[in-house]
Amino acid sequence: MKKSHFLFVLLLLSFTFSKAQTIYVSPTGNDTNAGTSCTDAKQTLSAAIAAAPAGGTVFVCTGSYTITSNVVINKPLTLLGDTPQPIFTMSGACESILVVASPNVTIQNLHLRVNGAGGTSTNGRHGIFVANHGVPGAYNNLQIIGNTIENINPAPMSVDMHAYAIRFADNNIISFLVGNNQVTIQNNTIPGNPAAFAFFRVGIRSIGNYGTITNNNIQGGGLYAIQWGDLTGNVNITSNNISAIAQAGVEINIPVATATVNINNNNLSVPAFVPDASSFAVIEIKDNYLGSVVNIQNNTISGHPNVGIWLGRSRNVNIISNTFTPRLTSTTFNHLIINTKNRTFSVSAGSPLTVQNISILDNTFHHSTSVGGTAIAFANHHSGAVPAFNNITIGSATQRNRFHANIARFIALDPFYGNTDAVVLTLPLGAFPNPFTSIWTTGMPSTTMASVNTNFNAVNNEFDVGSGLQTPLSMSNPDLILLENRIQHAIDYGALGFVTVKPNHVFVTQQSFIAPAFTTSPRIRRGTNVISADGFTLNVEQGSYTDDGSATDRPLTTYNTDFVPVGAMPVISENWELNGTGKTLNMLGDLTINNQMIFTDGFVQTNTNTLYFSPTAIDPAVNPTTVGEKNNSRILGRARTIRNVGTGAFDFLGLNLPAGADIGTLDLLRVSDAAGIQTVGTFTSIACTWYIQPSVANGRNGVEFRWLPAINNGKNTNQLQVWRNNGTVWEIRSTPFIAPSTSPLITSIPINVTAFSPWTISDIVNPLPVEFLSIQARYNENHIPEILWNTMSEINADFYEVERSFDAKDFVKIVQISAKKKSENRYVVEDRGLGNKITGKIYYRIKQVDKDGKFTYSRIVSLSTEKSNLLAGIYPNPTRDILYLNSLQERLEVKIQDLYGRTLQVIDVKFGENQINFSHMPQGVYWIEVKGASLRELYKIVRN
């Protein structure tokens, strides 16, 4: 045979063999035809399938076909539709247009029209039904590509619950068997009927398989668009457009440990015509308790009135770079819910378990048009002892999530635990300010729930609290308070459940740490419970905080902690307990205690701030053996109370006033520890000073002072004395007394007090020496410089030296005079050796030398050589009624201030002698500030 003839025979055989592999079917054909073309086609699809060889093709010619009984594909085969798509319409008792009962089947480019209204719970209606789903390999390598599958006769949702576009299941059961078959569902369209709100029950339902669903357009179904149960291998659901979601868009059940599930690049939306009550979750992942990897990435999830993504009883899930936009009218949406149990709380839903290894990165959480909803919610129905959540990542330094402004709760933790019955089953719904509302009330047996027992780190995210998206580390404290108001913690009685937004910082607000599971709202205690190490900062918003003060509810300081008020001073109406050995609550702002501070162990350091005790507060200085201050637990710094005393007794902060003359409202500031030590030269007092200022200038008899041995500052308790500062000098106000140092408190002897001012305690060998009442330099009538100074109680003073300088640095002695040693002393010294050629300023100071050689200096005063700048003189000091001011300038401004720097009176004086009436001023010490055009002097004036 010639070579050319041999090639011709091969081509003829090949053409004949190819034609034999393809059988044609047409609505105008006849089953007796050979099926070699659309003009020689079979009439019925069943006949064409029967005629086609295994591995062959049935080419479906364009036209309309009526299917009255199931068409079974029982061999490896390709069903390929013509263009335009051939149409198959279900009729009569037909349950499934196509039934796949063989591996290696491809169904492509067909239009299947399902009569969904005819389905029942035992006889469903399907476009494509896959039989033998429990048999491994029974339909492996199934490909459903480019088809249109629609429900042409849907019943309302209340009736039509049994129509499926594609179903992998037995006809009369929904089971969880393992089929282990690979399927590909690609480029299909499953439309819905929005006007009637009627779709397939499920668009695509796969049980026990693995494979790919990609580039499909699914507008249904009534329950699920895609439902994949008990997958057995890797599943990819990518680049699909899924809308008209009723209960869930994608639901996947994952009972294996080695699969990878990718739900990526999909557009999933719930249109406005879907009722709120009908929609549950756009994506629902269930029972991934063995830890297959699930990636939900780059999806657009929108329009959901309730839940965007629900993770139930699942592990190893990555939720990355998705965009969530809720239904614009919804205030109860949840973009993401992570639960330790499944949504259906039934036996088949499985026991709760620790949810772990969840990464939530680079997602955008949008808000609706009104304030409401929750971005991320953690719901716990775990009854075991293990943590409910573990290794949860919410944002990273390079993949921050973005939380937009009107979301009521950015992150919410379900606070319910303890004894729980079937009607206390919660789903976070985002209602501001508390998103937790019971909506599912059946199917959950009574049990004892465990606490969340996990802290969450949300530092690496961006939040909008009204000033645009910001990271917590860039936020101001007021903005961080607003952020705290959008976080729902679940911490209770020491059980962890806290969301951190700034490292080592806890924020307590008027809305934080409130949950329906709490019988009270001990917000400060919840905040202190979070603190687990030294170095935390407790930030407390301004306002009042009221709890029952019980041991389990009161704030507790057990670590070195900074306290920072945000806004005005917080008021704590509860018992704050210090109970950390050697630990300190470090105040970086003022704080008011309305009830009691309990001193068990540890300290309060006020720094330059003040710890206020309201008129209702309990004295912290009482009961040192139980709840009061003690050597190892006390206030270091400033403690203050302002109380209406009148004629009654007063006993607070170590000051005991018996009843007596009316003193009106008493302002008591006790400064203790290092700040309370009075130092004059080398002499010191105990580490405590009482600043006492009544509104009515009367005294009291039998006044006592009490202090702890820890602040005695080494003073000899066998020779103590009470000292009072009269405004300029310290003076002895008691005889020496002996106070045992072994008792809980050291107590002074009773003394009679005629005027209140600063008071402290020292001993005989440590007297507080003289101070200068005033010092002044001026020219006398002969234009000779003279230096004037006043002193009181010169107990140890021996003599004074007047020193002069021209640069305020190098001083020389110009004269020495002996101390007068009287109660009130006035000195005047002329500087006759100055000469007449000096220009500029001259500086003077007084050196006071004691009998033992110790000395102190006065402040430095100056004198100008220009006569026109001379400053006035003020006398007498002390004064009782009239204070004289002799001005040598045309106009001076005089301010009278109390010891706290508060201006009491402003007076303008003119050249010459002026009188200032002091008779109406209460006894005490005052500052007089005299200001001219270029000069300013401060004087201490005592009102006797």
C-alpha cells in the first residue's frame, strides 16, 4: 500500500472514531436517529446518553426540552450545550433534571429550569443532583461549567424549602457522609426572583467533597447560596458574585485537619429587599475544630443586616483584606462573630472548644448611616476549664484593620458566663452601648459557662472616634477614652477578657466594664483586675464611680501602677484597697475618695497632686491595725479634706480638734513623707506638716496631732515639741513631751490653739530656727542706703551680718549686730561706706548666725542708685488692723494673697503714705505683692 493511501485510511478511521465519540440530541430529533449531527439527532437526552460511549460527548443542540423524569448520567461523559444555551424545563413528577451517577462527568453550557414549588422534605427539586455522595470516587472529577440554573416556579420562603440548583446529597436526607470526590463548579449563573423573594433553598450544596467553585453568579438561595458540608479536601471558592443571600451566603463545615479552604476575591451582598429577620450570615464557617487552614481574603461583604462572617467552633482561620459594609439602615449588624459553639445550639452542633489561631488583618469595617452595630464580637458558650480563645491576632504593624466612626462597638466580648439556661443565649447585636441581646432561646441545655479567660491585643489597628482613622498610639487620652467606650470587655472578678488598645494602659470610663451579667458595675475594679505587672497606667475618665464597695468589687492595687485622670478629677464612691507588698499607686493627677481607702499593703504617692477625701469619706488615718494607714501602707504626699465643722469636733488625717468655738468650714491639707519635712538650715521636722485653714478665725483647746512612726524622721520621741509657722517663722507651741514610739500612732500632748496655720512636730535638739518676716533695702531721707529686717522668736540666734554685693554673687560683710532675742524684732542698718560714684544696682542679704555656729541667709534684696525707682516700705509686721505702705512712686498695684496663692484683694496706691485695712482679714499669713512700672516685691505679712 502506498504511503498516501495509508494516511488517508488513518484519517478516515480517526474521523469515524471521533464522530462515534459524540452523540447529538435535538428537540426536533428522533431517538431512532444515529445522533451524528443536529439534523440527525436523538430526541431525548436519556437516549443520547445511552448511545454515547463512556468518555464521549453528548452535544445538546439549541432548543427547548421538557424533562418529565430524572435524566441519569451513569457513565463518564461530557454534556455540552450549543449556543445559545439549550433549555431544559422540569415538568410533572420529575425531581432532578440531571442526576450524576458516575465519575468524570462534565456538564457545560446548559439552561436548566426547575419547578421548585413541587419539592417536599422527602422529594426535593434539583437542577443537578449528584447521587451516591457517600461513595468515595463515585462522581470524582465532576465539572459543572457555564450553565444557567433557575427556579421557574418558586413558592414563598415559608413553603419552598426543598429546591436546589446543584445538590450533592440523597433525596430524602441531609447527611454528613464522606464522599471524597473532586468537583469543579465554574462560570455558572443561578438567578433568583427578587420580586417574589423566592429562590432555591440552596444554590450549590456539596457534601463530602473537595474542589473549586469559581466565577459563578449566584442570586440565591433561600437558605444558602453555597453550602459545603463535611468537605474532605481542599476547597477554593473564588471570584464569585453572590447576592440575594437569605440565611447565609457561604456555609462550610470542616471536620478534617488537613484541608485548606480559600474563600477569596468574592463579591457577597445582601440586597435591601431581603428582610432583616431572614438574613443571618454572609459567610459561616462551622466545626473546623481539627484545624484545617481557612483563608477568607479580599472579599467584599455588604448589605448584611445581621452578620458578615460567623466562625463557630473553628480554628486556624485567616480573615485578611476584606471590606465589610452593613445594611445602611441596620444598627444591630455584626461584621464578624467568633464563637466557641456553632450557631445552631443543638447536639449536632458539637460541644464548645477553645477557638484559637485566628488572624484578623487588614480588613475595613464600615458603618451604617446611624450609630450602631459591632465590628468584631467574641461570643463564648464554653463550659470547659480551658481558655475560650487563644492566639487571636487583631491587626499587625503592617496589616492594620480599619474601624470606621459610627460603629457602636469596635470589639465586643460576650460577658455571659456562670449558670446559664436555654433562654440566656446571647448573640452580640451591636445595640449601643451594650450589644449583647438574647435572640436564640432554644436548643441550649442548662450548663455552667466558663469565662472568656483571654486578653486580646488590638494595638495595631486604626480607629475613628470622630477625628478620622488613628492608631491608638497616636491618639490623645480624650480620644482613647472615646475608643474605650466602643470596646466591650468581659472581665469579671479576676477572670480575663480584656481588649488592649495601648500597651500597659487600662482605660476606665463611665460606660466601660458594664454588662448585663454584672449585678453591679465596679468599673474601677475591672480596670485594676486587668493590671498584671508593674508599670501599667490606669487612666480614669472624669466623673463619679459608684459600686457596692465589697471585697470583690472595690478597686485593688497590687502592682506599681500610674493613675492618670482624663479630664476633670474622678470621684470614687467605693473602697479602694492597696494590697501589694512594697507596691505604689503613683498619682499623676488629683483623685477624690467618697468612701474609704483601705490600707493593707503598699502606698499612694501623690507627687504634687492631691488625694481628696470628701465630706462623706472615712478617715484613712484611723484603725492602723486594720484598714487605716500603717507603716507599710500609707499616703506619701498630699491628702486633703474640706468639711463644715462649725462648733463640732473634728478628727481626720491625724488632726484632732475637740468641739469648741465656731471655725466654719475647715480646709485641712496634710503633707507627709519627704514633702512633709520642714527644713530650715540643717534642722528638720518630722515627715508630716498639717496646713489648717478655717473660714472663721477662731481657735480650739485640746488640739492633738497623730502620726505614724514611719514618718517620725528620726526625732527623739522623749523630747518632742509642737511647732507652728506664723507665716514667717516657726515658733514653739508646746512644752516638751514624751510620746511612746511603739504604739500604732505617735500622739502629741493637747495644746490650746488661738490661730491656725501650718503645724508640724520636731524635738528639742532639732528646733526650727528663726526666719525673716521681711527684708527691705531703701534710701533714707539723707539718701543713704539702709537695710531693714524684721524677725520673731530668736531662740538660737546669736548675731546678724549685713552683706553687700554689686553682682549678686560676691558678697562682703559691711556690719555685724547682736540678736535682740525678743519675740518681735526690728533692725535698721545704714550703709555709709558706699560712696557717691556707684551706678547700677546694689544687692544686700542678711546672714543669721546661731549660738552653735550654724547659719542661714535671708533672701537677696536690691537697691537702684536711681532715686526715681525707689520701692515703698510696708509696716508694721505683724499687724492687726492697719498696714501702712509708703510709696515713692506715682502709682503702685498691691495684691493681697493667701498661702495658696489665691488673690483676695487688689488695691491701687499713690505716692506717699497709704493705709490698707487688715481688720477684716482672718488671723493667719498673707502674701503682699507690690508692683510698680519696673519693680516687684513680695512680703509675708502676719495678721494677729
